[in-house]
Amino acid sequence: MSKSTVPFAGTQEQKVELQNYIQEHGSEPGALLPTLQKAQDIYGYLPIEVQEMVALGLNIPLSEVYGVATFYAQFSLSARGKYKISVCLGTACYVKGAGEILERVMDELGIGYGECTPDGKFSIEECRCLGACGLAPVMTINSEVYGRLTPDMIPDILAKY
């Protein structure tokens, strides 16, 4: 479980949008999953404050909301940065030093994987394969692919953003 390094900063407009959605769709069978999808669309992630709103609005236990939010990989409980860094830890990348790349990225940004920098600029994820094994080790920043990486390349790459 990752911790959020960005304080929750939901707006009244976001809260009203979620409440309106729940009011319109909350009584439908199986409303929890689409409501969580809508909540994540509104807020960008599902912090405890948003999970509590969903639980209250749908009149279901918070534990049920949390269970669904943590079961599906599409949901994030932590804020994601403007620049989403994904380091491939698939076999080819791992064998060629992806673990060291991930460590250097985390050291440079001062956060762990699954976390977001306090300024909301960067977040780090790991993935199992980016389909660029010939360029191993590989990472992406949003849709930009960086391959044949060494730990010493990381500061210059991050400086571009």
C-alpha cells in the first residue's frame, strides 16, 4: 500500500459533481464500480475522503468501497503526478538493471513507487512489460519512452520535466 504524499484538495464543485452522479445512478444495481470510476474521473484518484463520500452516498460500508477500490488495478488510492513515470520490471529490463533505474528515480524524486511528489509533478509506477525488451532497461514518462538506461542518465532525463 502506498501512502499519499499530496494532501487531499478536493473542491466543492467536485463534491457536488460526485453527489449529483450518486443521486442519479446510486440506486441502480451494481452502482459501486461505475461510481468509483466516475469518482476517479472527477478527482483523479480515490483517497479516503472520496471513498467515504461514495460509501455515504451509496449507503454501503466503507470497507466494501475500499475492497473494490483496492481490488481493481484501474483505481489509484494515491494522487498521480502530472508526469507519470513507469519503470519496466519485466524479465529483460530487470536482468539489465531496471531495479537500479527504479532506485535512482526514487532517490532523485524522494518518493517511493506508487507515490507522488508533494508538488504533484511526478509519480512513480512499476510495470511488468512495456513491450520494448530490445531497449532494456526501459522507462516511460507519460508517453515518452526512454531505453538503454543507466542510473546516471536519470537526473538529466528528469530535468527535462
